[in-house]
Amino acid sequence: MTSVTEARRPAPHAPGPGRPPGRAPDHGPWFLVLPALIPILVLSVGPLLYGVLLAFTDAQSGRTEPTRWIGTLNFQDLLHDTLFWESFRIGLVWAVGVTVPQFLLALGLALLLHQDLKLRWAARALAIVPWAMPEVVVGVMWRIVYNPDAGVLNETLRDLGLGDGRDWLSGLATALPAVIVVGVWAGMPQTTVALLAGLQNTPRELHEAAAVDGAGPWRRFRTVTWPAIRPIALAITALNLIWNFNSFALVYVLTNGGPGGRTRLPMLFAYEEAFRYGQFGYAAAMGCVMVAAISVALAVFLAGRLRGGDTA
């Protein structure tokens, strides 16, 4: 009986020539990823590679001669361009000057919104209003606030007897701090939302146990809250540094890089070289330098997290 059953059982399918034995490869996940992967390749990777290629040419607008390959000449000129490196320094000051107070204020606001307050839902909705506004609208609104003649800020200072006000966006000493204030106000909501999500995922039992052990508010924050939100804080801080360093629209609307280049960020400098002076190859070289700088900073950040054993 057993021999008859075994005789009726179909023989296992032998692998074809050149095919290793085992289950056939499953390409299903790739077809699910393709709809999201294709736009990234077309709209991000493709322009990035084209920009890198353009950096090694003498591409200019309005010229009738064909574009020539010039190697690293654009990068050699960039090394001696003091205006670009000054804009790079301003970009670093801007990025750090916006990111640090942005994080501190967002952390305080997230801790406040995490409390059991009345109308907490309304406060949370109002906290993300600046995030919902386009950067161009934010820039126009703050230009009105900083208006030297009828701006809200100067009118308030006059009413308080603190002087006749000043032209905040045109002063050499006040333009960059004034723009940094706007950057902090505009970017704080997204950091607040990220930190608030981390706070809500912190188990309440840990806070209750620490309170029972006699830990005060600061000690509970240092030993319970901060370790829970530290991975989120590090990640959002790194992203904010990258986003702020690459800022363009907000500063462009507020000051257009002035006065005297005091607020000319690297991205704005590259934009002017490309679309005001038509030096596409030189502007592409600037973009490559900025991408390389951001990549190095991000690599150092990730290496520090992995070295510290923080993979969350």
C-alpha cells in the first residue's frame, strides 16, 4: 500500500539548468516599492547627478558656443571666492542660531502641551499654525511686523517709550538677528510636534515610580523624560540643521540677502550666480560643495550615534 502511494506521488520538480535549488526569487516587494522609487529617482537623484555633471562644465546662459568640459576649474575658482566662503560662514551662523533656540523653545512648549491643561486641544492646534503657513506668506507677514514706519514692533517700542524704532531688516547689525527670530518662529512647530509625540510615548508608570521615590520635576526630566525622547531630539535636531542651512525662500523674501550681504546664505548665493549672472556651472559647483558639507556633517552625526550604541 505504501509503495502504491509513493508511486502516485508526483516527483519533486528538478531545478533547471543554471538555477540553484530552492524557492524562486520573489520580486513582489520591488513592484510595491517602484511607485515611490521612480519619482525619487526622476525628481531627486536625476537632478542631483545632472548638477554634479554641470559643475565640471562652463555652462552659462545666453552663450551660443557649446558647453565645454573644464574639469575642476570651477572648484579651483571657488576655493579663492571669499564672498562664497563668507556666505558659508553666515549660513552656519544662521543654521546654528535658528536650530538651538528653536529646539529649546520647542522642548518647553512640548512639555507644556503635554500637561493636562484646559483647552489643550486648542493650544496644540494654535501651536502648529506657523508650520501650516507657506514661507513666502511668513516672510511677507514679518516684513510688515518689521516695517520701520508702521510696523507692529516699532509701534510697540514707541508706545513703551523705548525709542523711535529702527529699520530692522536694513541695519547691518540687526538684519541677521531679525531674520533668525523669524526662522525660529516659523520652524518651531515641527520640532514641537516631534518632541510631543515622544513625550506621549513615554510610559506614565515611570514618572509615577520616580515621583514615589521622591524625585523632583528636574530629576524626573533628567532620568525619565530625556532618555525617552533623546533619539527623537537628536534626529529632529540633525534634520533642522540641514533644513535651516539650505533655507532660501524665507530669507529671500525678507532681505534678499542684504544689507551688504549680511544675510546672503549659501543657497541664495548660488541662486544669484545661476539665475542673475547666468553662471550655471559655477553655481552647480557651489551646490556640490554644500551637498558634500551636509553629507559629512550627517555622516559624523550618524557615526556618533552608532558609536554610542544609540540605534533608536
